[in-house]
Amino acid sequence: MAGSSGMAWVKAAYEAGLISRTQMLRWARDGLVFRLRGSTDQTTRDAMERIKEVLNGASARQLERLGPRVLAEVLPRIYPQMLDEVYSHRDEGRATFIVSAAGNDLVELVARVLGMEGGVGTRYEIDASHNLTGELDGPFMYGKGKLEGIRRFADSHDIDLAESWAYSDSASDLPMLRAVGNAVAVNPDAELTAIARAEGWRVMRFEKLGRRIAVAAATATALVVGTGAATVARRRALAPPVSRLRPRR
């Protein structure tokens, strides 16, 4: 997809009252940086700490209800070329899955809507009262954690990774890409482009510069509008009374 699903989650979380305006603005800024510079281990760790703060004590039902809002933001950003790739694999009899650092419920929801066999996302711990503790229930599906999650999933579903395909646009997914027999770099960042050339991996490019700028501009607009709204709110306060894997045959 164009951009990150993280910003869609932030917008939905703000609209649902899960995060403050200040948190939304900070994450909007981080989303813009991610789009322009890519993700790093440090930015991901920082994001996880913020997510823990938000999720600690939130009800599982409240989080589940963010799904449709996030879905409405994510679906228009999915590249038609990638849908064609998914459908081509399915026509060949291969099962397809989305693997993402996003919450598992959301990942599975998107997969169902796209007609895929399933999704593998990050799971969060839920206590006896059906509230989230802010802790993970399994690996965080990023970097080496994504590889761990994929291997667990492959073992339990009789999937041969050596006969599977994996697609990514970021060097952060190198552990996953190197674990499969068919790695594909999609609109890769600079680091992944260099590695894909060295490894002889297939490279798919179809992202237009205009689309990239438009996504970045939309994020920047959200940041500017949000800042203006925050200023207005302060003034009012002073006034008087939001990979796919192939199964063994």
C-alpha cells in the first residue's frame, strides 16, 4: 500500500478518544518521517512504547471497533498491481497471507476483505476483564520478530518457506525475505534496492513519485490542520465561559 497503515490507526484512535490531540500530532509527524526516510529499529521501539501507553487498560472491544475505520483508510491505498499479484498466486493454487506489525485482528480483517486466506499480525495480551494490558502476546511482527512469527505460523500450518514468496518495500523485512525461496522487493527503499540487486531478487516498481508526494502531503496536511485546531482549542480554553506464503502440496 502507499504509505503506512499506522497513520490510519492513529486517526481512528483519536476519533475514538483513545489518544489525545498531542499524541495524534506527534504520531502524524513520525508518520511523515517514516514515509520520507523509512523505518528504523529505534523508531519502531519508540512506536511500541507509545502503543503500550495507549493500549494499557483499553478494552479489547474498543480496539476491535477501530477496525472498520482503519479499513476505510487503508483499502484505497492498496496498489492494484499487488492485488493482481495476490490473485495470480491464488489462481495457481497458492494460499496467500498478509504479514504485518499491525494488530492481528486488523490484519485478518484486511485479508478477508481482499479474499486472502488469512493474516498474521501482532497479538496483544488481554486480561480476565477483557482489557488490554499493553503487553504483547507473542512476537512483535517486525524485523526478527516477524521472522519468528512467520516460522511459528508456517510450522503450525504445514507451510514450506523454501517454496514460498515474500514481498516487502523495506530493509526492515530482510529476515523474512531471506527466509523464503522467492523474495520480491516492491517499490523498495534505497537500502533494500541495493540488497535486492546483490541477491538477484525480483524487483517490482510501480509507485509514482506523485503518489508518494501525495501521501506525504496528506500526512503533512493532517499535521498542519491538527496544529491549527490545537491552537484554537487553547484559545477557547483561555476565553470566558483517529508475504505471502505457499503451503506444501
